[in-house]
Amino acid sequence: MRIIAAVLLGLSSQFVQAKAAEVVFSADFEANNNVINFLSGCSQSTIEDASLVRSGAGAAICGPGSSTMVSKQAIAEQGLIEFWVKPENAQTSYRINIMTSASLKLDSPWQQIGMIETQAGNPAYLAYRISIDDPSRKFLRLDIEATNGRIAIDDLSVERILLDTALSKNEQKIITGILDQLKLNKNYQVQSESFRTLGKNYAQQLETQRQYLEYANGIYSSITFVLASSERNKMSNPMAYSSFRNIIADTKRVASPLQQARLNSMVKPFGDLATATLTVVSGGVYAAFAEPFKSFLAATFDKSNYENADLSRKDKNFAEENGLKVYEKAERFLTELEKELVQVNALETDLQAMLKNVDSFRKDLDKHVRSYIQHGGLARTQENFGRVMSKDEATRQQVMEEVGNNVTLRAQGLLNLENNTELVQYVLKTSEQLEAMQEYKERFNQITASVITYYDRFERSIAPDQNPFTDPADKASWEQHAQKARSYIKQSKEAFTKAYM
């Protein structure tokens, strides 16, 4: 994975500590934990479905076609739902509709709270995270439509609704109450209290926005993530393996000075394993190397080449006896390395997509924060933005108080002027600013889902059964780097889970 230093520096920030959410519902789809009813089209996985199970021994297998599952009990205070989905094959696509209802009666209405739609092409497990944000007790239902195969659903959990979400729900009640009072044109004392609460809640959401920016900035700041990626890159570099180094040595033994220079030029892009650990042997580098290298080997060990070369009799005999063996060894090694590169290239693609999404999220939220403080009565300057993002809690508290007071005073002033039209416009604009944060919350859910999916794929790619090599020394080298990578990625994943989830 090409982790560019500038990107890493741009994403580094103070480590942000978040409180772990409480899980109020969990379904791992093991045989002894039946908390979900399979209404139609879904069933418990069997031994034949073992490859579709993400963890443990069980998963829900749904499709092909339409299927439905629903929680057996109503779930209280549903905040964030997380689950994993794996298509049966690369041709399988699926759509999942997430709904809630207060009752399981036939005439009970179901409210859609999320929709997932994924095209065919990626048969790996994907994590999904969607905010339900419902403080009442309701049943959870998943309607699934799978095409060209089945899908597996595993490790479903629902977290308790968060405090900032509860505040957001309260804000809507406040705004609705303000507008209702304006329609009645009375109870100014109640209105004044509502304005004070609105200003306070508006200011508190400023802190939520700052935290989301900090979270996005800090996702890749962990040194353990860099170290894990470094070890993963070493595993894709042919210079890490004795087979390749021996092939190079054997070839140089029978090559002319000009051929040796050519060989050095061909392997130069792979660099020094000790110093070029953030270089990926991927894309055009490997494609431009593999076939020309095999052609070079064939030409170097061709009898017409070494017979007339300035070589000792011993080296000529070596070339005659071992030329075919060296070529076959190289072909086998490069075929095995290519399997490794498939894994690395897939991780590289995922990583670049994540970096792009995080960068877009940060830029958009940065712009929203500046608009938010401007609506809150502060000039849209870098100085005020810096105060919002300050590491000093007292500084942040002061700017929050200013913003809260400004919102309250602006609304109160319009009320005193009896300018209901402008007051309604101001309250609605304030409501828009508050509601806009829901979009960023869902986008951050998508980012965290992509990151934990990436961790899962990274871990699976370095599992012992993924070792592609047959030569004992090569297998040992791969495993040595894999052990370090497992340790680093475990630390990085734990830090991410603790800070951002």
C-alpha cells in the first residue's frame, strides 16, 4: 500500500478518546443464540456454508431472491446498527432494507430507516453501519433481495442511542414548539426559555462537529497502522525471499558484465528491503518486470550465450546443468508472488478509496463548521475556526458560550420586534444547520464501516493459510513478516475501535 508521507502528516492529530457505546442487541447467528426469526428465505448456515461464515460457526444465509428476518423481541433505544454481509460469489448483488416497527401485528406499519444496495463484483465480507436513532422499543426487520446467488449475514449488533442524538431529537421538539407558539402568537415567556435552550443545544453541537473532524483527522495517525502496512509491503517484495535472491545470484554467475548491468536495472525498482518498506511492488512495476525477466533468464541460460562467454568451465557446466531448473524455479516463484500481489493490490485499492472518502469528509465538514459558526454570529475567520478546534478546553468553552448566546439573542431580538416572518426564517435556518449534521454522521458511519472492513481484509490476507509459497525458506520469510504485521494491525485495530467506535 502506498501510504504517502504527506497524507499521513495531514491526517495526524491528537488521539481522540470516545466513550464505548452500549450494545442493546446482538445476533451472531450461532445455533445456540437464536434471537432472530427467519420469516422467509433465510436459514441457519450448515457445514457446507462454512466458507460464508465470518466468525464462529454460524451465519444467516439468505436468498437467492427475497427473504426477511426480524428480531424476536422489541429492542429499546436503538442507536447504531452494525452487521457484515458476504455475497456467495462475484456475480451476486443484493439490496437490504432496514425497518423498525412498534409491533409484529400484521397491520403494524414498518418505518424504513436505512437502505443498502451493492452491485456484483466483490465477494468479500463488507461491514455496514447505519444510525437508527429511535429511543422507543421497536422490533428490527431486514428485508433482503439477493440476485445471482445467496448472501451471508453475520455479527449483527445494535448500540444504545447516544446522548448527542437524544439532544438532536430534543432540538426538533424545541423548534416545533417555537413555531407552534408563533402560530398562536402568545406565551412569549415560554418562547424566551425555548430560545435559551435552542442556543445552548446549537452550541453543544459545535463540539460534536469538532469531534467528528478530530476523528477523521486521526483515523490513520496511529504508528501501528504504518508499521503493519510496512510489514505487509515487505511480504509483496520479491527481495524478501531467498528463492528470488538465489535466482538472481545464479543468473549473475553465468551472465556477461552487460547482462549483469541489465539485471541490476531490472531489479532496481524493488529497492532495498530495509529502506524501501513503503514501496509497493504493484501496478505497472510487476507487470513490466515478470515476463521480461523470464525472457532474460531464458536468454542468459541459452547455450549459445554461455558457450562463447568468458566463463570458467565450472560456471559453464553449472549453466548447462541448472539452466532449466533456475527458469522453472523462477516461474514457480513469480506465480506464487503474483498470488500475494493480488491480495496487496486489493488492499491498496481499498486504502486509496478510504483516503479519498476521509479527505472529502474532512473538507466538507470543515466548510460546514465555518458556515455553522457564521450562523452562530461569529465572523467566518481562521481565528474563530481555530478557537473551535483548539486543544484548550477553556478556549472551546468560551466560543461555544458566544455562539449559544448569539443564537438566543438573535431569536429573542426578532421576537421583541414582533417580526414573526424573519424569526420563522431564522429558526428554520437554525434547524437546517442542526439537521445537516445527520448527513455527516451517516458519512462517518460509512467511513468507519470501510475502515473495519479494511482491517478485516488485512487480517485475513495475512492469516497462515494465505501463505502462497511452497519453498520452506520462502514460507518462513512470509510468516516472519506476517507475525509482525498481525501484531501491529491488532494494536491499530484496537486503538481505532476504542477511539472512533
